Amino acid sequence: MDILTFELDSRRHGFRVEQVVQVVQMVEISPLPGAPAVIEGVVNVRGSIVPVFDLRSRLGLPARAIDPAQHLVILASGTRSSAVRVDSAEDFVSIPDSDIAVSIADSGIGAASPRHVAGIAATADGTTIIYDLAAFLSQSEAEALDDAIATTHG
């Protein structure tokens, strides 16, 4: 599996390369009234309004103020484009499928639900939790997000 690795609270995480559109320096995130709590707000990416997931909140990590040194990872899954604020985007790596476990038992990944995790890879420099963007929103959160975007930017 090919993944983009990134750091969040000194822990290594990743997204599948096929979900990654681009990585950009942090920009201002605008609030999105009516959005579910897991959405930090929205950013404008080449004229498109893109919701920004609050990955820290979803994983049970402490909040951190926006820092210009951070990155936004722009992702696409299905028909939805999204962004995730990370401390730093690191590298594109290829991990053999045989080195990826699908269990999160005793993984130390905080509040992440098994539905958010595509796999866990043990690599030479530590453990990498690989997330599935398509599973980050529940059905009700996705509907609330769609309604908030339509109402605000309709």
C-alpha cells in the first residue's frame, strides 16, 4: 500500500495515496455555521469550498492553535473533497500489504474508532496508523455537513 505519512502530536499517521490530492501550507480556516463538531471549518481550494476535518478531536487529542508551519492535506474520497490539518506532512512511502495489520487492539491510537482505520503498519521507524477518509463521517455528520455547506455557500 502506498501512503502519505504525516505527523500529529509526535505520532506517525497516514492516508492512502489514492485519496491524496495535494499538500499545502496552512491557510486560514473559515468557520462553517451548522457543521458537525468534527469539522473545523472550510478553506477555498482553487475556487472550491473544502471542509477541514478536526482530526485531533476525532482522535481524542488535545486541541492546538493553527500554526503557519502546519500543513493541510487535501483529500478526495468518492464525491467529497476534504482537508485535514496536520503538524507536518512527511513522505510518500510504500508498505507491503503483508506488513499491514487491520486490528487496532493495543495500538495506542487514542479515541479512533476501528471504522476510521484502514490498517496499522509496523515500520523501521515506528508504527503508522493508516486512516480511511471515507469512514471519518457518520451518515448524520455527512448530512449535517452537506446542509451547512448548502445553507452557507448555496
